[in-house]
Amino acid sequence: MVETLLEVRQLSKTFRYRTGWFHRQTVEAVKPLSFTLRERQTLAILGENGSGKTTLIRTINALESLDGGEIILYGEDYLKGGAIVDKRQMRAGVRRIGMVFQSFNLFPHRTVLDNVMLAPRYHQLLDQPVAREQALALLDRVGLLAHARKYPWQLSGGQQQRVAIARALALKPDIMLFDE
């Protein structure tokens, strides 16, 4: 039986901007949207610039709040619009979801190796030697082992993207989100 990893039910997100002293503008970034993601399934969200793709995946990864709807992760409440969800359960869910940002968000003052080691160390999942060994293996897997001691600014855009992928994989996520 194929397990349901992620279920999005009527997720919506609206931004409110102040455009003047008395004027406010409301932008519906994500209109109510529902989908289910199962094991070994790939889902692509396509749309024009400004259609809400980035906002959607930022919401799934708890980087943006929901205004409406809910997200179920492995059959358990993960995020709900307008409701308080157990913070511990939400953080555990976030660790199961890896994300590669459109702009990669690598730390420029840290080496490629340090960037990949950072998340497992921050979440205290691995001690330093094991995190280093895993990071080196991931860099080898994405073809960048020879660049481990370089800084992100010394790499091409494609190489930086592969570092970002290795960094996301370092937490051994069950779900990967890629922004473009």
C-alpha cells in the first residue's frame, strides 16, 4: 500500500499591504488549493511569475503562515490556518521536509562543507565527525567533493544549487521541495 505523505486541504494565503496612509491592498497569493502527495510521487506546480508557487512551498515548509485550510503530514495535523498547532509536532514535521530555495540561501561566510553540515549540527542530530563524514559523502554524491573547502561565492550558480541540494539532503527529509 502506498502511504500518503502530505495532504493539503483548501490551503489559502493572503497578503495585506499598506499602500498609503488610509489605503490597504489585499493580494490573494494562494487561492484555496488541495492536493495529496504519496510515496514515490513527484508533483510539479506550474504557473506564471507571481502566481503563488513560492508562497505555496514556503507555506508547506512553515516559513509562511496559512490563512485558511490545513496541511496533514503522515496522517497527523501539521499546520492549520487560523489555529494553533503543537509547536513540537510542527518542528518535527519541518525536519521531514527539505527545501531548496530559488536563491539557494547559502551562508557566504561558511565553506561549502560547513553549509552542508550546518542543519544536522543545529538540530543536534549528528555529532561533528559524523556530520562531516555525511556532508563529504553528500558533496561527493552531487559531484562537488573537490570544492568542499571553497566558499559559495567561488562557485558557479549551478554548483551553488547542488550545494543547496546536498544541504537539504543532510537532514534526510522524506519530502523535498524545490523552488524553480
